[in-house]
Amino acid sequence: MKYVGLHTVSGTDGTRVVGFVTEVGAEYAVKTSYGQMHFSKDAVVNIVKADVPPSRPGSEQEADSFGTHILTMKSGRKIRGDVKEQGDEYFIKTSTGSMTLPKSMVQSVEEAGQDKPTPTTAPKPPAPVLILAKLPAGRQRLSLKNGSIVFGDLGRKEDAAVCLVDTAYGTLEIKPEDVTSMRDAPLKPTSQPAKEPSTGSDKGTSHSPSEGNGPPGTFLGIS
């Protein structure tokens, strides 16, 4: 099966990541904003079409001024970039890359205004959830800004302000500001999410590759 555009992959251990999916033999390769991941098919509950693009570290301010259009999705999400029609899809070039979205998911496409109000006071940044100098020991559950959930052991990359998350599906490089919550995670999942039936439609359609338990040991996943 060919997966076009962004998809959300849910694992049997609670992992949930957003990225570009490629089927490779008995595995799914998922290219995320934080690194490449590989899931065995029996460790995947479902794969569904994502209705939002993954956020990248430090991309918000740059995205505010990039592009000549504002695309509004039916979910309420707004994406700024250069938009072109391609049949039943829109091709969008943003400050962090490019993507395609089905027209059925889009509410409107408008010209982007050039003038922006200047805030009188800068908002106070929230206290960081993850501090590189005080990384907790043991397996952790991280929730990220783009809606992903990952499980793994944490480490620090030398000469870089990123956290290395060693998961069962690959090692990710995540900036502390992209972590919205963090807590200790059990060594094994206490329960597995129920499999979602396939509806046959593209929007929200779930694809359940194969049933089975995920791999033993450490697990992983990617607001």
C-alpha cells in the first residue's frame, strides 16, 4: 500500500508518531521531524491520514512570515506558504518543507496579508519541561508539540542543545522546547489500545496492518 502525505502511526505500546510512511517488506519506515523510525508490522495498531503537519523545532516565528497564502483546514489549523492546485490536492511549500493535502480536508485558501500587528509585550515563555542538564534516569514518556507520544531512554547529544531519545524504533533528536509533558514510563505497556475498524474513506481512515504484540523491551513514540 502506498501512503501519500502525512500519516499518524499508532503502536501497540502507546507510541504515536506523525510522519511520512513507506512500507518496506515486513516493516514501516516513518520519516519524522526528529529522525527516522522503523516499526515491524505486528507492532502497529493502525495508520491514519494526518490532518496536521508535524511541527519542527523553532519553526513558528519563521512560518509567520513565509509564503503568499494562508490555507485553512476544516480542523481549524492554518498553514502559511505558497499554495498550488494539483488536481484533487493542494501542494504547499512552507518554511520547513513541502507537503500535499487533499482538497476535501481544506476549508479555504486566501492571500496572506503583509502587515502584522506588533505585540506591545512579549509573552512569557513557559518553564521548560525537559532540562538537558537534569535528564531523568530510566524510561520516559514524552508528549510533543505535534501530538506525538514517544517512549525511550534519554541522553544528551554532545555539542548540541538536543535530547537523544533511544526508542524501540529508532533514536530521535528532540529539542527541549518541543516537549509538552514528561513522566516515568513503565517497562511494559499496561494495556493495548483497541484496533480501529477500517471505514474505507481517506479522511480518518485507519489501516490495521496486522495484529499482534509489540516488541519486548524499551518502547517509543512522537502539541
